[in-house]
Amino acid sequence: MLHTIGVIGSGYVGLVTGVCFAEIGNAVYCVDIDQEKIKRLRQGIMPIYEPGLEHLLDRNLNNGRLKFTDDLAEAVARCSLLFLCLPTPPDEDGSADLQYVLSASAGIARLLQATPPLQPTIVVNKSTVPVGTAEKVRNVFRMLAPDCKVYVASNPEFLREGFAVEDFMKPDRVVVGTSDEYVAAMMQDLYEPFVRSGNPIYIMDEQSAEITKYAANCFLAMRISFMNELSRYCEAAGADIEKIRIGIGSDNRIGKRFLFAGLGYGGSCFPKDVKALIHSAAAVGTPLRIMEAVEFSNLKQTERFTAKVLQRFGNNVAGHSFAIWGLAFKPNTDDTREAPVFRVIKELLAAGANITAYDPEAAENTRRVFGDSIGYANSAMECLQNADALIIATEWNEFRKPDFETMKNYMKRPIIFDGRNLYEPDKMPEAGFEYYSIGRKAVAG
């Protein structure tokens, strides 16, 4: 059964959701209040970098299954399934700000009440929201659309930036929060084409679905912070965090993913989700001390890395030039939200350093934050010109096997601070580099 779907919000999650639902044959209306974004999307111009998404966008625009509009009424009138894909930024106290979710819900409710549809409407929270949000949204419809049959469900997303199309089209699992059999049947029918290989669709209560999303992201953030904390111990004890990663990752109870020590986690999800879960748990009297430690560790990790850079230069980097490879919080995206390297850049600028940076995709998003206070190179090698040291902050593939001899010719001093452990310390002296990484011994050139 094909569906007519409204996706409210055309940000990262909304755009991937709308395009991928259209790809399997559904008619999809993507709604956003940003008229310029809608205009560009209608022309097939992507607002984000996400591998594989632009091709699907073009195809589904051309075949007429995908429509972008700033008219909420059009989507509400045509669609019985409405997905809320709206931002839930952290408030000052760390709680998730639900104003966009609740405002959109109120707008939908008023439209439904003005012209009640013949069939029930299912409103699905795909935004990352704290426990109890489904009930809050349900109350909006009870108050503003009392004459309409409206169901509210939770359907959290589990998309990795850089792999979002793959994750949506072939999900490990689909989680649906609903206590209603009609909604469960509709959602199972909607997602059946995506799980033909046998991966599960889990139907659970709304509260459990809401917490599942936070628990997943926070557990992964915890793994990252654990490895970063352990990296400090490794440096003090003369051990190698990469060898330890391999040793514990081969245990199938642990697994290999999210065990890489580095500059810490960033992006649009982990930082705010950790804050939100900490706040939500504390609000009901069950504080999650382990997550408080995870957040603290993540902030300290960039401080420790920057201190390593400063110490190498006698705590005086005024007038020194640093090249930075990588600005996005992870490779295969242009997303710089909460990018750990931004904290490093701010500290080095405050200490009087000069910075030139290169990233294959994230320069423009970085320019919106730092403007002309740093330089922007067009290539990795150009970035190294007259640099006193190189800082590696994102593990883009093009940084993994560089020409070290050419690098030395560009740099003033052959010094590398590797925040992603891309190279083998034992090989760096032979390449002629002084090398500092995370959780491993420093080596002289």
C-alpha cells in the first residue's frame, strides 16, 4: 500500500525522511517555513552534503513523487500521515526545547479542526524528543481539534550523518511507539519495504520509544568518552590506545564501533541528547551520574588536546601558524555543529595563533562561525604552507595516506598533532615528523 505523507520540517532528518519515503513510491509533501530553502529544493539544490541524497532528490522530483512547499495546509489536507521532523535544541538548562514541535502540532490541529478529514490522521514524532512528548502533542490535538480523530505516535530516527540514505533504506531496526493497533498496522505497512531482509520493526509504548532514541545516542557517546578517558591513562602508562581498541573490540560482547579515541564527540545529536537525558532523568529524581561524567569528559578532551599543542610551544603560540585538516565533526558531512575542533580553534586564536584550515565540505559552515579570523585553503597541501604544525581534526579519507615528503616541503616545521590517530607513531620518525596523537607515545622526528 502506498501512502501520501507529509514531512514537516526539511532539515537534515526531514529531508532524508521525505526523499527516502518517496523513493519507494509514496507521494511526499515536504513542508518548511524557509521559503528560500523550499525554492532551492524545488530546483534540486541541496542545503546539506549527504552522500547519495542528491541523486534520490533529483529522481523523485522529476517523477513527481516529491513536492516541497511552505503551505502547511496543503500537506494537512492531502496527507493522513504527518511526520514531525523539527529541531529540538537544548535550552539553557539542557532540556530539549519543544517549541517547534508543539507549534507545528497546534498549526496542524487548527487546520484539521477547520476542515475535518474523512479518515484518521496519524501524527508521528520523528524529532528526538524527551519522554512524555507524545502525550503533550496529543493534548494539543485534544484541545484544538476535538472533532477530529488524531493518533500520535513516536518513530525515532537512527541516521548516521554520512550514511543516512543507507541507514534509512536498510535500517538495523525500526522503532515505533504506539499503543493503538490501527497505528501499529499502518506504520508496519509503511516500513515493510525497508525491512525485506528481515530486520525487525519493534512496536512499543510511546515512552519507551522516546527513551530508546536518547539511550542509543547516549550509550554511543559513553563509549567514545570511555576511550578518551582511557587514552589519558595509556599516555601516562606508556600503552597504546589503538592496540587496546583492537583487543577489546574483538570481544563480540563489546564490538568494534565507537571505540576510537579522539577529540571527542560532536554534531547535532550526541551533545544535545546527552544534555537532554541528563536533564530528564534529574527532573524525576533519578540522576544519571554516568552521563554527567560522559559530558564532562567530552569537554575536557579538547582542553587536554589543546594543552598538548600549547605545551609543545612553551605555552606561547602567539604569531605561530597552525594548519588544520578537518572542520566537520566527522567525515562525509559538512556539519560543523558542536565540532570539537571549534573549541581548539577558539583557544588557539585567543592565545594569538594564526590558523589556516582545510575541509573538503565544511569550509562555508565554518566561515559562518569564524568569518575571516582564520584562513581557508583550497587543498590539504595548500593549507600546510609555512605552518609551524599540522592539527588533524577530522578523519577524511584523503588525509589517511598523505605524501609526507611533500608535506615537509610545505611546512615550516614537521610537527603533527593528530586528533584522530590516523598514522602509526613508529613510522613517523622515518618520515621525518615529530608526532603527537591520542593515547599513544609522542615521537620525535
